[in-house]
Amino acid sequence: MVKKRFDGWLIVSVLLLVLFIAVLIYPMFGVIKQAVIMPDGSFSWEQFHKFFSNSYYVDTIYNSFKITIFVTVLTLVIGIPFAYFYAFYRLKGAKILFVVSILCCMSAPFLGAYSWVMLLGRSGVITKFFKAALGITLPSIYGFGGIALSQTLKFFPLVFIYMNGAFKSIDNTLMEASANMGCTGVKRLFNIVLHLTMPTILAATLMVFMQAFADFGTPTILGEGFKTFPVLLYNEYLGENGANYNFAAALAIIAVIVTAVIFFLQKWATGRFKFSINTLHPVEKKAAKGLSGFLMHAYCYILVAIAFMPQLYIIYLSFRNCSGAVFKDGYSLGNYQLAVKKLLARSIKNTTIIGIIALLVIIVIAVLIAYLVVRRSSVLNNTIDTLSMLPYIMPGAVIGLALLIAFGKKPFALTGTLAIMIISMVIRRLPYTIRSATATLMQISLSIEEAAISLGASKLKTFARITVPMMANGILSGAILSWVAIVTELSSSIILYNNKSITLTMSTYVAISRGNYGLAAAFAAILTVVTMVSLIIYLAVSKSEDVNL
């Protein structure tokens, strides 16, 4: 009788499944239970009926769809040409364009909203200039228009990142063949290039849609009378006028259903454009000369300058004298001195601890899942992969709410601790690194690992010393996205934090909400610098100019 060999990877799979059940499935069942089980223990659909029978509540989800669809379309309209110019033409200062555009999207969304208030608000510097110097009254930054402006300039670089990679994967022989058939310029862009990159366009569309739909901070600061769904969910759970936990849970379920429907529609649409491209001859960039070259440079630089202006203005404001919500003449380090007194050290410490621990856990889990999915595909491992992607379609407030319900009471009582913040960050930001690591491993030939084993290396040694190092670029690329998303996280943190676990992002948001704009600018400037340093370190270590999503 042949003795069955011990399969260590099966143990890993089971442990990962148990982990996801504990920190994701169990909390979500808690949300479902709270949505349909009333305080007296009875089962009821009352909370869902309350939502759909009240036009005010229904309008919030309509508003969210309206602003999200508008922003998604607009980011595609401005982001695709930007990526096209960058990928197909030699633009001067291309690396500067790349780094600055990435910095635009790698910051907390509400920071841009806060800065636009300072620039275009009722007392904004640009608003006052146009009124005093030109006698022109600018449109209000508040409501639909302001949210659309802030989110579009924040999210269009995501389209650029996606499309830049897709354009670089097009084989140059296809471009030459289309030119020989008389298909060039704009005609070739629409008839050839965009058709070849349609799966990536759909992926970018989903990413922007999910980010815009789940954005809590921007509508809170700029919305005023324009209420969106994430803001409603937050107000119902932690609102100043009293919380309705059962109704908030019902809203969370509705949010998951809505985003899941969008996700599956995107998957269905992507399935209709399945094909492969072998990039044997990468596209050669052309010189951007003449009037067309000037217009390309102008378009790219003006777009990036406008998008990055809010972050630069925040840094500038952090050195202005300020009293509450009023900035005064003169410059000093007063805002930073006040920040030191207002939990700056604790915020930096917590941000660092939460970020580093969460990132290490993410990398370990992502590498294991990527290996299980690619090298040991099975029903169990594919189930784990699917579970790991669920947070991708869940708004952050839903995950925060689920964790609060599951672990907010004894015997756990983790509310406000660094532990629950780390769990939240790992769950929310794990998909970035998993997808990047999986894509990289799929490109690594299995024969390399088989050769190592045939030479006497154990499977574990081969995995640790051959497979993982070869996955390094994919892991690193996903890790930087996870890291930046962690340090700028707001939507789940706002439900889970307290003063002991406060982070830089939360300190900034709290200062804004309390009308202390100078203090907020100091916290935001530090957060921007942290983000900038993270990206520079990534580019230096990876020796790359691409961030692969």
C-alpha cells in the first residue's frame, strides 16, 4: 500500500479559508442579522421598506449613481487621451508627468475636496480674485458640480495607469498594418487601439466607479444639499441626531448588492472582449513635434497641473497663520506646532504601525493565495480567491460597520483598537496585492520551479528562494498601492477609530470637520509628503516608471 504524502499546502488553504470566514463572512452575517432582526428579536423587512418607501433615502442612491456615472465617463474622456499621448509619443518631462499624476490619485479623496473649498469656496482665493479683479462670479463649488470636479481630477490618473499599461501591450506590427491600410490618427485610435484595449477600459471603468461610489469624504465636504448614499449610511450609524443601527445595516446590505451588480456587469462585458495580444514588437514612441506636439504637451501638463494644484495649495496653507477657519496674513510654523499638541505624534505612530503590520500581513497572504490559485488550482483555492476579492466590491463603510458589529462587544471588544484597524486595512487592501502577485506568477514558467526541484531543492525551498523572488516586481507593485491606500483610508476608519487609534487621515478629517483649517492643512501636508516619499521609494527600489494595477 502506497503511503499518502502529507500535503502542507492543503493546511495553508484550510487556514486561509478559516481566516476569511472569521474576519469577513462572520462579520457580514452580523450585518445581515442586524438588518432583519429587530431589537425585540422579531424578523422584519421593515428597514428595507423604510428605505424604498421614502423618496429622500431613494434619492441618495440616485444621487450616488448620477455623480458616479458622470465622474466615470468624464475620467475616461480625459484620462484615455492623456494615456495615449504618454504611451505613443515622446513627451518632454514624461517621468514628471507620471509621478505627479500618480500623486494626484494616491491621496485621500477628501483632501482634494477640502482644498477646492479653499480655492473655489465662497471665500476661496480664486473666487475672490475673479470677483474683485474681473467682476465675475464663479459657479458654486458645492453640490453636484463640486463633487464631480474633485472626484474627476482625483480619479482620472487611475484610468491613465490602466491604459498606459494596455497601450504598451499593443504590438507595433498591428499599428503598421493599420497605417498601410490608410487607418491613422483619430480613426485608428477609435477603430483599432480602443477596441484592442477594451478589457482594460472596462477594468478602469470598474475601478473608478467603485472608488467614486464609495467615496464618503468628498460628498461630506462639498455635498451640502446633495446627499449621497455613503454619507447617509454614515449618518445613520454615527450621526449626531441619533443612530439607527438596524437601518444602517440595511443600507450596508443595499450597498453591497448595488456594487456586486455593477461588478458582475463589468465581468460580463469583459467576457465579450476576450482575446490575447503577443507584444513581440512594442510600440515605438514618436516625437511630439509641431502644432500637434504643442497641443499634446499643453493638454497633459495643464491637466496634471490643475489636478495637483489642490495638494500644492494645502502645503502652502499649512504655513499660513490661521485662527480657526480664517487664514491670516503672515507665515509661521504655528499650524505644525498646534498639530504637535493635537496628537500628531500619536497619529504618525499609529499610521506607521497600522500601515507596516497590515502591509506585511497583506504581502504574506497575497503570495500564498497567488501561489495556491496559479500553481495548485482547486475548488477550495478558487473559493479563497473569490472571498479575498469580496472587499473589492464593498464600500469601506460597510466593512467598518461589519467589523464593528462582529468585534465591538465582548468577548472581543476591539472597537477603537489598533487590532481592528489593522484587520480592516488588511481586508480592504488585500485585493490590490493579490491581483498583482497573481498576474506576475502566471507569467513565470513552471519549468523553472521543476528544474530547481529536480536539482534537489525541496518544494518549500523552491517556493521561498525561487518563486517568491521572481514574483518580487508584482508583489512590490501591488504592495505600494496597498500601502498608499492604507495610509489614506477614511471610510472604514471613521467608524472604527478613537483617539487612541487615530491616524493622520483621521486627524486631518477631524480638524476639517471642526473648522480648524490651519491644523487640517498641517496634517494634510504631512500626509501628502508621506504619500510622495512612499512613491519615490517604490520607483527607486523597483527601478520602474510604472505602477501596475
